Amino acid sequence: MDGHDNHMHTLPGEPAAMMELVRLKGVHKVYGRGVGVHALHDIHLQVSTGEIVAVCGPSGSGKTSLLNLAGMIDSATEGSIVIAKLLLSQLTEQARADLRGEMIGHVFQSFTLVPVMTALENVMLPLLLRRRLDEPSLQAAQARAADLLAQVGMATQARLYPERLDSSQCQRVAVARALMTQPRLVVADEPTSRLDSGAARLVMDLFARHQLEHGTAFLISTRDQRQLSRVTRTLQLMEGRLGTPAELLRKPLRVLS
Ligand code: ADP
Ligand code: MG
């Protein structure tokens, strides 16, 4: 795959209409009561099938907060979040959990690997949580997990437990795990932060392959310029406000009170 300008073309095998997967409208996030920490201000964001959207911003700008909302890990203080055309505030807790498990793969900033499971078992976990697998499906799942690990350069570490892995290796297990169920949307919080250039390229190539072959959408936060060649849209987050880099330059930000 040459990958130089794939964002310039329609994607092969892509459904004719891009489908909206996530829409945030007028979203605010305030942590704590009273004055609290106003982490996100009036966020408008839409992510559709086949997009790789990068949210760039310095530490503390609100990247994790934003990804936790779009990834259904946390709920907004104000504003609306629509996932696959469903307004989250109208769903029950159970319906939200089902939707999250079905639609979204997560790469958390802290990886959240399960210490008593091998790398391979960690990668298989999202599928095991979703349904009981019969023996042939279990074999197929193992093969898929092994293949995903191989694609991030972890073929020989598949049987190791997380305590035997360094942070680069743990991060790559977390990346492989996020793709295990073939989710329509992957929400990845600084997914290359612990990777050297070679491993970062493997991860971004893997994302790009899923985008091209399956129309998978990615919402990625990053402080890493290396991965931007694969990205179809870049947004800048500054002090909890989101825009294109040009917009944020034109409109000087109000100082937060
Ligand atoms: P980033 O991922 O870009 O570093 P975060 O979303 O983690 O940004 O944080 C944005 C702001 O919200 C920061 O000021 C941070 O201290 C604050 N914050 C994040 N999570 C919490 C929390 N659980 N409770 C209180 N403040 C938080
Ligand atoms: Mg963060």
C-alpha cells in the first residue's frame, strides 16, 4: 500500500454513503461540583465511517476527556452525544453498554491490560466478553488475535504476561485488542506515545488497512506528528476548545475563567 495520499480518493470497498458514527453537539465536560474543572467547552464533532480523525493538543488540553465521551466511557455535563444515530441520554445503562461493546474498540492511555492474562488472551478478551465461543470459533478467535499481534510486531510475545512486557509492547497489545471485534469505530488515546518510529508506523499502517478494507473509523488523540500522514482530518484542542488548526489561529481563545 503506498499510503501517500489515500485520503484524496474515495476508499475502495467503502459503502457509497459515509455513515455518521459519532456526533457531539454543544458538549461540555465539567469535573467535580461547584466551580469544578471545565475540561471541554462547546464541542461539536462528527466522525463518519472511513475517517481517521486526529485530535492534537498539549497535555491537559482535554484529549482524554473528549475521547472518553466519544467512546462512551464517560457522559457529558451538557450537550448531546449521538452514536450510530442513537441519542445516548435516551438509552438505558444496559443499552449503552451493549452499543459500546458492539461498536467501539478502545485503546486507553494507560493500556489497561489484564495482568493475569497473556498478551494473546488480552487481545481476545473483547470478543470473549461479548459472547460464549464454541470450540471452532475459539480457534478462529485465537488465530485472529495472533495475527493482530503479528501485525504490530508482537508475534513472539503472544504467550507472555503483561509484567514481562515493556511499555511499547503493552501499548501494542492494547492496539491489537481494540481491533479484535472488528469495531466500526476505534477510539485511541495517544496510541503511539510509547512506540519508537518503527512500531508507530506498524500501528498507523494497521489502522490504515482497517480504514481501507473495512471502512473502520478512528478517533485518535496525539501529540505525535509522526502518525499524521495516515490521518484524514486533523483537529486541534486548546484549553478544552476544538477547531481546525487554522480556526483556532484566527480566533484567539477567550481566557478560561
Ligand atoms: P489531556 O488528555 O489532553 O492531557 P485531559 O482530558 O486528561 O487532557 O484533562 C483535561 C483537564 O481536565 C485537565 O485540566 C485535567 O486536570 C482535568 N481532568 C481530567 N480528568 C479529570 C478528573 N477525573 N477529575 C478532575 N479533573 C480532571
Ligand atoms: Mg490524555
